[in-house]
Amino acid sequence: RNTAPAYSAPTAAPSSPARQALETATNRILASIKNPDYVNPATRGPLRQQIEDEVLHIFDFGEFSSRTVGARWRSFTPQQQKQFSDAFADLLISTYVNKIDGYNGEQVGYMGELSSAAGDRTEVRTVITMKDGKKVPVAYRMLPKDGGWRVYDVLIENISLVKNYRTQFQDILNSASPDQLIERVRVRVKGILRNVLIDLDRFIDIPLPQ
């Protein structure tokens, strides 16, 4: 169900469980990036794995996947849903890790939260301050799952990652099968891992191969 919840006004009250979960994961990721061993390719591997583990823990890629595919998700078989979720997770993780490899001391500030009336959705608002002083608003939409809070969408300068990919995936599914979409996502991951055809000026807007 992809109906957007109604949110209350932003609050500066004590941190919610959602923000605490996000802040903990972010701090752990930053600690790995700032570790002197991270700049050395010979010692980077374990730290990269720690980062990927944190991303896997804080992001709900199953929810991400169903929301990006949209209504056509129900036409995927359970096996196709699993294969797509795995491929999409690999895409987002590969993109994220490549992006943070360019970390240069940017600062993350927490600006407040929006909560749905039912309390089952929270949007944690942050601002990333770049080295040149530019401020980039990034919001994380989160839901409770498995005893914690997980991210199911990211908004960068008010542009939704889910909506951005949904547009791409729906265009592909207009003329391709679920299996073909899965393969295109896998090809894109391979391209990122080979460091080719990459435009990571933004975390979003990563066209899939045609």
C-alpha cells in the first residue's frame, strides 16, 4: 500500500526511535569512512563491508522495491520479487558506497521530524553541509519493522528516490518483462562496480541501460 500518510508539523522534541536508528547507522558509517584504513585499498575491504552491513540494516529494500515498481509489483512472481529486491539492493548499495567514497568532510545536521497521525511513519529531516558551504536537504522516510525503524524512501532536495526509479521502471515495464527489468538492474550494478558509465553527481537519477 503506497498511500502517503498525513504528517504532523515538524518537531524538535527529543529524538524519536526512528531518528535514533538513523543517527546510529549514520555515525557508524561515518566512523568507517573516517578510519585511516579506509583510504588504503589493502585495508578498505572490512570497512566497506561494515558500511554495507549498516545500509542493509537501516534500509528496507523489500519496501523500496515494491514501492518503486508500483502497482505492477503484484504481477511479479514471488521469485521475481526476491530477485528484483536483491538486484535493487545491490544497485542502491553500490551507488551509495561509490558516492561516499568521495566523502570530504561533509557534515550531517538533524533538522527535525514529521510523524504520521497514526505514528507508523516518520520522516527524519537532515541537511548535509558540503565543503563549499552549500546545504543539501535530505529527508529519510521510515517505518517500524522487525522491532526497529527502517528507511523506505529518501528525498534529496525534495526529489523522491522511489518516485525517480518508479518512473524509470514503469517505462521499462511498458515494453519489457519483469525478468528483463531484473537483468537491466543487474547490468547497471556491474557497470557501477566496474566504475564505468557512472554519473554520481547526485545520489539519484541513475538511468538504466536500454
